[in-house]
Amino acid sequence: MKFEDIYQFFNDPPPNYLNKELAVCYILSVLLNGESYGTELIEKLKQMQPTYRLSDTVLYGALKFLEQEQTIAGYWQKVEGRGRPRRMYQVCENARKQSEDLARFWWAYVNREQESQAM
């Protein structure tokens, strides 16, 4: 290791991978604005919050949890130009209030992290 490596680490830090709890809150924050599918959720995170990443394993575990809790509903949709259908997800109306509460946790977490990085 060299001092240059340390400076490089802080100038261009590696991404932070979301755990399942954060993933649930992030997913709900996106789905409250409209339906989406797994790959799109991963891509949106990269675009919206470049310092964060979401692994397939955590993403699909969080989606499964949310479906089992009847917070989101999934359905298959055939997409033009693609060979196989995509599993689309949307927030269930009866879970909207709780979804909004959990989405606020995501935004509070992200804002707190950005504030601490700015210091």
C-alpha cells in the first residue's frame, strides 16, 4: 500500500452494497412512482445514487419478502423486442401508507450519508 492508494480510495471510493433492509426501502421508494422490474431497479439505483449498488441476491430476496408481505404485487409482462417476459412489480394500494413510511427511511438514510460525506 502507498499513500497514493489511500488518496485514491477516498477520491473514488468503492460502491456500498445495500443490505436487505435498505433494499426494501429503496425498492418501495421507486415503486411508489410507478411499476418497475428487477434489472431496472438495479440500473435506477446506479443512476440515482452512484455510490450505492444492489446485488441480484439482495434485490430478489427483498422483492420476495415484499410480495410475501403483500406490500407489492408482481405480474409477468411480455415486452416487445425481448424473448422472455419480465416480472413487473407495483405497490399494493392497501400497503401504500407503510410503503411511503419505509421510502422515507431510504431518503433519510441517503441524505444523512451525503451530509456525512460532505464534511
